[in-house]
Amino acid sequence: MAFCSSKEDYTCLVCLDIFENPVVLSCSHSFCKDCLQACWAEQPIHNCPVCKRRSPKSDPQFNLALKKQCEAFLQEQSIQERASVQSEALCSLHSEKLMLFCVNHQQPVCLICRDSKTHTNHRFRSIDEAAQDNRESLRKSLTPLQETLEQFHKVKVNWDQAAEHIKVQAQHTERQIKDEFKKLQEFLQKEEEARITALRREEKKKSQVMKKKIKALSKDIAALSETIRATEKELKTEDVSFLQKYKAAMVRVQQRPMLDDPQLGSGALIDMAKHVGNLAFNIWNKMKDTVSYSPVILDPNTANSNLILTDSLTGVRYTTPETERQLPRNPERFEDYNTVLGCTGFNSGTHTWEVEVRNDANWAVGVIGESIQSQGKIVPGYWEIWFQDGKYRACASSYTDRILSVRSPIQRIRVHLDWNRGKLSFSDPHTNTNMYTFSQTFTERLYPYINTLNPKPLKITPVRVTLQLDI
């Protein structure tokens, strides 16, 4: 029985070996049952490892037809291998049966080879014993490769998860960007409408004033024109007639008051400077009252999987492990501590930020060194105020753990870092009292961080945006 299909047709795409107990998914892809379950063990959603289509069943049905084909393929392969071994079981030099194994040359030999000059003083063993021992040795050498393969499978599962997470991050970030720009566009739209409305209101008011002035002036023009016309007519009459009407004509002319030269008046035109002067600057200056600035932005890629950040990345809350989200195991992420870092570290200058805290669950606020291993045990390189079981403590790695005397519960903590002078101060901004100051020579970049067990968010307080002109 000969098979035209290649080995690839019977190979699982996960373990890259011949199918063993193959199962088939709704997308028509088949895998070893154990391989598929291993892939799904670390995934919240059961997707096909190849096409990523979601499987509606957590226990797919066996692919019996494929299993029979694999068994037949393996049987044919075994027959071919045995035939090949039998054809090679004779000594290529003497055409005798290979009955011994030369330990020195690590190859099978016949009895004539044993007595030849080539194998003088060599050690020999029987084929059966040598094969058994070498199989065991090869099996032991294969174990690290098998362990490496298993580790690679786990890494691939995590990388697949990371690839999916990147898509989710990009979609969520794009949505946030669009929302922020929509708010800005709405603000600009309203500002444009308000300014055009003000312009049109001024236009209407000043146009009405001008219409009244023009109407009154037109009335004076008509009366004066009539007087001039009538007088000019009298001037053209005969002398007797003119003289008879002269007195009345003179009275009519003299009674017409002499009007002053009409003036347009100050402020009659549109105040263009008010509407368009420094327009972009004035809008920006007004816009700053509608936006906020946070001195610290939290980095979601460092957040423990038990922590959930606010959309603005300025707040963080704790969620129970039962609802733990499936996040990729990236090097920056804290695994053993419910901690999140700020996205920007400081290695010079002074920096200040405030954190709104609560007193109904444990938390810690401080800074941490860049060299801290996020996935392992935290080593010296952090300074914090720690709220634990109703007490406030100042902690620094393994050499400082001091209970602080605090009269009233803290609602907000101000952190002030002077990296150059080696000072890190924690204070209560409501009472303007210092809680504790660390004095330390800093040698590396420091990152703000928050650790919390509170289901309600701890938040970075936004700061007021001010305007200063450099004139």
C-alpha cells in the first residue's frame, strides 16, 4: 500500500509531528487533542491556533478519518524504514552481518572487521546492548529539546495573546483619540458660532443706527431741496412779481435752519480688531479652561493584571483575581505586586504631583528605580508612603519602615522629588504639613508608582493650566 500524500498532510501545526488523537474544529483545521488543549489552557477565548476563528465548542469532535490515515501512514513508513534497515544491516566492506558495535569508532562492525588491523585494541559490545544504551543516552539528550519545545509552545501562546492585545490596544486608543478630538472640535464649533453670532449682532445694531441716520438725513435733503427749488423759481419771475413775493421768499429761506456738516460718528463701523485680533490665541486661552493636564500619566503596559486604569490613564483601581484579565506577559508588567508605574521617569530636576488616596483599603505611593525587576522580587530601589491597616508608614526598600504620626485621615498626598539634591518629600496639601522626607543620593531614573488594593480608583490630581506671555 503506497501513499502519495507527504508527511505535511499528517502533521499537527502545533507540535509539528504526526497527529495523535486528532480533533477537528468548525473551521476545518485539525490538531492533536493534547496540543489544542494546551493552547487553550492559557486563553480565555478558544480560538483556532491557525486562523484565530473562535470555536463554538470547548471539546471538539475526533477526526476519525484523519486518525486512520495517520495510522496507515505510520505503518507504511515503518515498513519502509525496516526494509531500509535490513538492506543496510550488512557490512559494506565484507558483506557480512553486522553483529558487534565498535565503542571506539561508534559504529556497527562485522566479525571480520573486529579482527582487522583497523580495529586493533578496540572495545566491542553486542549490537543489542549498544543499541539499548545509546537509545537511553539519546533519549536523555532529547529531553532538553522536548522541554525547550514545550517552552516555545507556551511562549507562542503568550505572543499570540500579545498580538491580539496589540489590536485591542490600538482600537481602544484610536477610539479615545477620536473622542478627544471630537470634544475639541465641538468646542471650536461652539466658539466659532458664538463669535459669528456676536459679529452679526454688532452688524445688525450698527446697521440699524445707520439706517435711522440715513433716513433722517434723507428727510432733511428733501426739505432743503424743495426750498431751493421754490426759491430758484421765484428768482426767474418778472420784476414786479418777484418783488411782490420777495418778502415771503426771504422769510422762507431764512427760516430754514442751517444744518451742521453731518458726521459719521465714532464707533460706527464694525470693530474688526475685537473679532479677529489674536483670534487663535484668544481661543486657545479660553480652551485651556476646558482641558486638564496631569503631571503623571500611568503606563498600562506596567500594570498588574489585577489593576484597571481609567481611560485618561490618571487613575487606577483594584479588581479581584477572580475577574483577572488575560494580559500578555511583557517584561514591563508587574506580576507579583499590584503596582503600576508612571510612563515617564526622572533623572534630573524637580518634579511634583499629587495623588488622591482613600482610607478604606491598603495602598502605597512613591517612586521606584528603573533597575527594579517587575516580574521578580522587589530589591532595594523604592521609596514610598504606605497605608496599611489604618496606619501610615514611610518605607524605603529594606532599611526604612517607620510608622508616621498623622492626626487626621489623608485625602491627598503631594510628592515632591528633587533628584539633584537627593530629596523626596511627602506632604498633606490640605494642611500643608510634611509627612516624611527621604534623603538619598539618587543614581538612576526614578518612576512614580501606585500600589493599591482598593476597588475604588486612586487618582493623579490634574494641575491648573496657566498662561504666561514672554514679552
